[in-house]
Amino acid sequence: MPTLLLVRHGRSTANTAGILAGWTPGVDLDDTGRAQAAALAGRLAGVPLVRAVSSPLERCRQTLEPLLAVRPELGAPAEDERLGECHYGEWTGRPLAELAKEPLWRTVQDHAAAAAFPGGESLRELSHRTVGAVREWNAEIAAEHGEDAVWVACSHGDVIKAVVADALGLHLDHFQRISVEPCSVTAIRYTPQRPFVLRMGDTGDLSSLAPKPSAASAAPATPVGDAVVGGTA
């Protein structure tokens, strides 16, 4: 089945300020984030893409803009609220340093499956909606473009970690072991048997992710790529 390239949005003004942005409107990429987004187009230059999907939040749409500017055949990205940021409820807009003192913070870090944000959603709900969205898009793209299609989706840190945890067969309690940098790419190839995580948090060259015609029906080789530690949701 197709290969999904999950892009975390570039560094945002909220990342720089240490604020939990959530669904706060008007959170844009900062100067570093815009440079990261510009570089993404070059990193993906050798990879054929059939579809672009985005969280509806500004920072994700801005991250895809340079890529889509050089890939006009993709058109405008499809926006999917299911790939939007976690609904953090009363935590939205608060400094991370302040939130780290809350009792719920330790639950989020150590027992994510039990974490529910006051006035927002639980991390279980986040996992359910995001994994469901990815698998639905994957099936649709396979039907339209074939099993070797590659597509890109731009989303958020906690969303990507939840999707990766599912792909790796990890309990949600362990999803904080996964970390993805701003504008990093995580590649997951879905097959009828199981997903294969090909790259995780990769900030380097991605040309080897282009489909290889001679191995169109083969299972992926041993995953390769740079695992990058760091970044906040």
C-alpha cells in the first residue's frame, strides 16, 4: 500500500515562545520555520507525490506552501481536521514551563492513555481520530494511484507521535518515547500485513524514499534514516 510522509510543521512563533498553541488561530511559522519549509521542497525533490493533505491550522498550511509552489500538479492541499492539533482545552495558550508544574503533566508524560485535557480531548481520542484518518486516506490513495503511491501530510507533534506509536505497535503510554523535530519527515509504508516505519524524525535527504520499480511488490528493506530527538508538540 502507499507510503505516507508525515511532516511536522516548521518551527512556529509558539514553539519559540514556549507556548502550547493547540488550535489557537494566527500561530504562524517564525523565520526559522519559514526557512525549514523552503528547504523541504528540495529535500523531497526526488520523491514523486500524488497527494498533499494538511491540518487546517496556519502553521501546517504555511509549511506546505513552498513544496506546493514547485508541485503545481498537486493543487491545493486537502484539509482534514482529524489531522489537526490535539484539543488541549484549558491548557491552550499556556506556557509549557507553567504546565509542567500541573499534576496532569506527569500523567501526559508517563501514562498518556489515561490523560484527558480539561475542556479538551483525551490522548486516546487523539490517537483514534488521527490513525483512522491516515488509514482512510491511505486506502483512498491506493485505490486512485496504486500501491506504490507516495503522499504527504503536514500535521503536529502529538499527532505524528500517535500515528507512529500505532505503526510500531506501541501502547499509547509509550508514545512520549517518540520525538520529531519541526519540519522533520516520518515515513510509514502501510502493507496488508503491517506498517513499516522507514524514517522517523528525519531532517536530511529523502531521495531514497522514491519508489523503486523493480521492487514494487516487495516488503520494505530494513528501515534507514536519522532518528532525531527533540521538539515539543
